Amino acid sequence: MKNLLDILRWSEEYFKKYSFSKPRLEAEKVISYVLSIDRILLYAEYDRPLVDDERIRIKRYILQMIKKKIGFDELLKEEKIENKDNKITIDLDRAKIEKTYRKEFLELLTKSIIYLKKYGSKEAKLDAEHVFSYILKVSRMEMTLKFERGITEEEKKEIRRMLVEIGKNKKPLQYVLGFEEFYGYKFYVDESVLIPRSETELLVERCIKLMDKIEEPKILDIGSGSGAISISLGKKLPKSMVLGVDISEKALNVANKNKLENDATNVKFIKSDILKDVEYKKFNLIVSNPPYIPDYEYEVLEEKVLKYEPKLALTAPNNGLYFYEEISKNAPDHLVKGGYLAFEIGYNQGKAVKKIMEKNDFLNVEVYYDYAEHERMVIGKLNR
């Protein structure tokens, strides 16, 4: 019986064997009491592993109930009346055990942070906390404020594996965990797609505002990657139709997995080299976060980016401007009159991309900045 669900099933069957009238209810009462969890939350933490002390206490209560042929509520009443001193001792023992567990947890977390710092992690504390939170199945806040159970050997082994990947092997945390949060949604990621960045959320926010007053907007996302932009727009604009295109089959597989995960029924993904296989001609918005890093800048990127993130999704010819030129040139044939074209750009590409868009009949072209005051977006409106 490795986890909560296993011992819940075992307890229920045990109570059935001895003819208890409500075996599942009695099992839930015992386990929730021992684990200090509300009964309603037991199934939310069904895969939580139990330490030896917890399993022993659960079995002790069940055997007492069977021996005395009474329910758990009645057993607790007897304990309060007959064993006040013993209850104090039990509570003190529990507090002592929890204190020991807490100390072990903090020591392990501290050592993990030191390990990541040793290998040059810029966010060692944050990365370690995310790993522990993921493996121990508890929120970072709850974990750092009140974590008072033992960590199993299996959990320690998995924590060590992930720390080696992040520290020694320089693998990005998101690829190690297998997901990233973006615009309030969870996105699976692997090495076939770029990790969604928080700066790109600003582009999504701008696009939502542009489409907010259109009844049923039609949106095209070029170079959709993990599907973060497409799916976020589809979820926030539920009456929209969103088409995401990418040239990579592997990226499209990830995007479709994220579509299912986030139940984005109004989003579709197809394979296309930019606009070549896009037949629809009346989009209200075309948005793209294309590859824009010049080849000469690629080699100076962080080691973990160079080692793991797909170069195809990062670099572009012509000083990083190739895709802006190709999309701006062909976008007018796929937009309604007054439709919008919105780009994410590199930190110094605003002026060049604005010029490209204006050359291709886009008006009111504006460059927008991110929170670090870097050029981040260029958006314009079609003048035909």
C-alpha cells in the first residue's frame, strides 16, 4: 500500500470483511483523522504516498474498531474519556515526529539549492522549490510554510534525478518537469518546442483587446509551436475560431496535446510553411512570434537554450527579419479589410519591422514595449 488510494481501498475491504455497515465512510474517517486532511480532500490527494508512521496508526485504529465492534466516532470518544494522558503523549509524539520530518525536508531543500548554485543556476532556490513541489505534490507556498511528513526514498531518488538534469546537465526546468504555465493555462513542453515566455503573454493580452469587440473573430497564429498563443486566445475568446500553423510535425503533436489538455475546441492546428497551406482568406487577426534571432547572436545565447531549445524556432536569416518580411508580404491576402497583424519581436527590431509592415500596406503601425522597457511587439492595421 504505497499511497493514500491504496490504503483507502484496503481499509474499506477490511471493514466489509467484518460487516461494518458503512465501510467506505469508516475508512475515510480513520484516514482523514490520521493524515489531518478533510474527508472531502482525500480524493484530491489520492496519489500521496504514506510514511510508515501513518500506515501504522491507521492499521492500529482499524484493529481497535474491529476488536471493540464500534465505529470510529465512538472509538474517539472512548479515547478522550479513558486516555486523556495518553492522547497528550500521542500528540506530543506526533509533534516530535513532524518536527523531525520538517527538519529533514529543510535540510534536503537547502542542500538542493546549494547543489544548483554550484552548477551556476541563476534561480537555484526557485528551481529547487518547483522540483520539490512537483515531486511531493504540494503547492510551493504550503510546502515552504508547513511541510511535516516524511519524504520517501522513491521521492528522494526522483528529486535527485531532476536536480542533476537542471544542474549538471543544464536542462531547463520546464523540460525537466514537462510543462510550463502560460496565461493561466498549463502547457506540455518538450525539446521540439520553445518554452513559452512570460513576455509573450503581453502579445496575447494586446490581441485579446484588438478582438474583444468582434463578435466571432477569425485568428491565425503562424509558428504556433506548443500552441500557447493559439490556445490562450481561443480560451479567452470563446466565440473565436483560431487556426495555428507550424512547419514542425513534432511541434504540432505537442500543440494538439495541449489543445486536448485545455479543452480548446475552437482551436485547430495544421502543418504549413508560413501561409502556403492556409486556404482561408478572411482572418480578422494574424499573430506570430516567429524565429527572429540573427545567426550571429545565436552562439552567445545561454548554454541551456543552445543545448535544448530547437534552433529552427529561434533563428532567422536576413538579420532575423526573414519571417517578418514573408508574413507581412503575404498577410494582406489572408486578412479582411482593416484586419490586424501582430508580431513579437527582438529587443532591437522595432524600427525595422515597422518599416516592413508599412511597406506592405499596414497603417497605424505601433511598437510596444515589455515591462523591462525592451521593444517587444509591433502591431498594425491593414489599409485595404
